[in-house]
Amino acid sequence: METPAFLTDAPRFVFFTGKGGVGKTSVACASAIALARGGARVLLVSTDPASNVGHVFDTTIGASVTAIPAVTGLSALEIDPHQVAAAYRERIIGPVRGLLPAAEIDTITEQLSGSCTTEIASFNEFTALLDPAATQFAQFDHIVFDTAPTGHTIRLLQLPGAWTEYLQGSGDASCLGPLSGLNAQRETYAAAVHALTDPALTRLVLVTRAQSAALREVARTYDELTDIGVKAGHLIINAVLPQTDTQDDLAAAITRRENTAIAAMPESLAQLPCDRIALKPVEMVGVQALGMLFDSAATVSEPIDCVEPLIEPAPLAALIDELALDDHGLIMCMGKGGVGKTTIAAAIAIALAARGHDVHLSTTDPAAHLTDTLGTGLATMQVSRIDPDEATEQYRQRVLRTRGADLDEQGRAALAEDLRSPCTEEVAVFQAFSRLVHESRRRFVVVDTAPTGHTLLLLDATGAYHREISRNLGADRSFTTPLMRLQDPAQTKILVVTSPESTPILESVELCADLERASITPWAWVLNNSLAAAHPTDALLHARAATEVAHIEAVATRYSRRHAIVPMLSCEPTGTDRLAELSGDAPVSAGE
């Protein structure tokens, strides 16, 4: 099997990044296997808050280096944000526990409970891997990174510079722990910046799909990385349908759509060395499957006697009809990046607006671009986005106008410096989200959430706010917090959006478990882009459709009380007309 161009003469560090759901984890795992089988000692690292590397290898992987038994020379490591944040908190609180009053310990613990603490703790783990002085990783010839979905990756790669700049000031480090401890990391941070921007040490590979939206997103990633000095070296277009003489209308339409998207890709991407990886007939789970990912011959092309996968119809329109029985409420679409949350949220919002309801569609996803999905949208529907930078600046100005109104010049300067803390963004985004929750009391508010890990951090902030209000007001006062509204099924409907594949289903099950711990029960599941529901006759697509049946049955019988199955369409569901088709409000033509 030929070595892909992006692995030729691979440097010590290889990063795979891109929009969620494009196959970064599969490509990273297959690359690590290929390098190890070539005789190298390889460490595969996941920095994704919703990592599934352990599932892919069917091996329990945690915060310590774990050998992969099936591949000589390969080890793996997952940077679990919650674990490293807990350890970080304990390093700060442990030495003073028993020395300070319990109330003060509770206050410190609350200060260290936000996403800012999680971020800096994960960052410390990440930079240690890039530090040439880190002798515990010196044995490895290559360190392969499976990074998180685009928004998280951009933030992660910006941190070396951002934190160094912040530490040079005198910002409030209460949420981060002792400032002196962070200052001690300056040399490590500087080494991380050097490693990320040195092409002799680091190769950044952009992973995408042959879809217009995914290509636009990865082009934005490329531009943002270039702006911070990280040069992308290669492009991978994953899961491309091989061109055959098929008589299947859906396969022919997908091929046309993919060719059109690739031909129209942004110029910045077109200049990069590019590898195309063909769609495979099996899911990329297990060493055997991953070993064939780069094998162009490992596909299905012979005509087959098609047997229809047996699944019960479950149209999205039925769920929308049930939602429409109310005249207001919060509808949140959650799930793994790349499964189509934005599309499903937009389709639901358009369908509710078409039924005469007052609807506000919004997104909390830092990488989402609703305008790409909606087109011109509907005049009767409000559309918005919680932009972290915009929300943070508005919050800063509001605090300066209120708390800073009576301060002298020195006091205002100190307050402005305090608002430079990275935790300010967390507070600002939470407040914007809370306004959406409040608004849903009088109209439908449909929220397209960020990928799973980000959503859980947002819910963590919601829970922290709830605990703070409860503590301040006491048990005898009546109040309603955003978390209480999320817990009330009469006010909030959580839709878990996924695709009928092993990894997205597993992550959705884990998401549901996390929600249940917060006393939030999902209302329904939406299985998006189902080949089984599209009934293809093409041999390769039919083989993939057959793998979905068990996942669909598991959702219908074990994981959800109600669900919808949305078939894969021949055209990308963008624009109000296409989205109306997706929701079942108009017929779908497979040959379109």
C-alpha cells in the first residue's frame, strides 16, 4: 500500500484538524498505525473533549500513556479535560484544605469550577507534549494529535501566545490558581509556540469532506491558523465516493455534488498538496478496518443483489408536529460536531415558522455559520448567533459602565485589566445563553449548540450559576434559574442529533448520561444522513446502509422514547426550500 503524501517524511509532531464529523479521528488513528508499522515509535494523542480514540481501538485509554496491544510501537493518550481540571484544582486546594475555613474552600472551589480552569489545565498537559525537555516522551519518534473540532482547535493553538500575553500583565488569576505557578510555565509555553510554528517540527494536516460547507469551514481554519503563524502543509478530502458506472440516482447525484464542491474549493486550499481518501464499505472501528483506510483498492464495486435494510419510517415532520402543539419553548439540538445539528435546527425552525409560530433560531457554536445553511432565511423568523468575541466585548463595556461608573481613573484601569481574564468570555457567553432561555417563555427559541464538549462546559456554567443563586437566596426564597428551565420538559426539549454510525451513537449515549447527571432528560433523537432511509442500490452505499440498521434499532428500542430518521439527500440541504424538504414539508427528489 502506498504511503499517503501527508505522511511522507513526517516530522515529530503531526496534527490533524478540521470540522467535526469529517473523520479526523479515523485518519489520525490510521496514520499512527501506518507510522508504527513502518518501524517508528508513535504516540497518538487526543485533545478532543469528546475523544473516542479508545472506542476506535477497543482499548481503555486514559490520562497515562497506554500501549495499543494490536500494533507494535503504538501507544495512545487522551487528555481528558475533566480529569486534568480536577487534578489541577486539587494541586491548588489540597495544600490549604484544613488550614482555611470550609466556606473559603467552597469559594475557591467555585472559582475553579469554570471552563477557564478546564482550559488552562488541558493546556498545561498539551504543552508538556511539545516541550523538548519532556523526557517522558523522548522515546517516541512521532506524536500524532487528533485535535478537537475546529473552534476548540483554533482556541487551543492560540493559547500559547494568548496565555503568555496574559501572564505578562497583572490580570486577575483567581480562576486559574496562583499566578506564580503559571509564570513558571513561561518557558514551556514559549517552547510550544516554537514547535507549533516550525515546519521542521510540526506538520498540520487539514481534514475535510467533499462538501461545500466543510470545505468553506476548513478554509476558514486555514486562514485563522495562518494568522497565528501555524502553516498548514496538507489537505485530506476524506470519504470521497469512488466514481463508477452506477445506475443509482443517489450515488450519481452525490458524485456530481462532490466533484462540484472540490472544483469550487477556495483557492487557499487548492494550492495545498491534497490526498483523497475513498469511502470504505465498513465503519472505521478496529485496527483491521483502520488498516484499509489508505488502501484505494479496499472498496465495493461489483453489482449486488440488494436486500432492503428493514427500518421503520420515522419522519422528522412527526416530531415537528408534536413540538408545534405548544406555542413557545426552548428547543436545543445537541450532539457531536459534523452530524448536522445546524441543518436540523434550521429545518425545525423553518417548519415551525411556516406553521405560523414566532421563532428565534440561534447558535452557540463558535464554528457555526447559519447563513451558509439558511441562505436568505425567512422574514418571519429571527436568526442570531452568540459570538464569543462580541458577547465578551459587550459584557466588558456593560461592566465598565456600571461597576466602573464611580471609580477613579486608577480603579477603572484595574477593572479593565481584570476584565481581560479569559474567564470573562465564559461569563459573557453564559449571560447571552441565559437571555435565550428567558426569551423562550413567550416564543419558540431553537438553539444550534456547539459540539458536545463545548455544550457541557456551557451547562457547567449554568449549573454553577444555579448553585450560586441557591446559596445567596437560601432555600426559603422562590426563584427560577436557567438550569431549572433546562430540567423542565414542559419548557425545554433537548434533541440529540447524531448519525447512524458507531462513534456518533456512542458519543450521543455519553452525552445523554452527562445530561441525566444534571437532571436533564433528552426529549428525542434525530438520526441524520441515513443511507438506510435513502434506499441506495449502489453497491458501496448499500454496504454502508446495511451497517446502520443495528444502530437505528438500538436508538429506537433502547436509547430514546421518540426518534426521527432523516435520509441522506442527493443535494446539500441549504436554503429554505431544501430545509423544508428535509423536514418533510415538501417532497424530496433523489435525482435532483
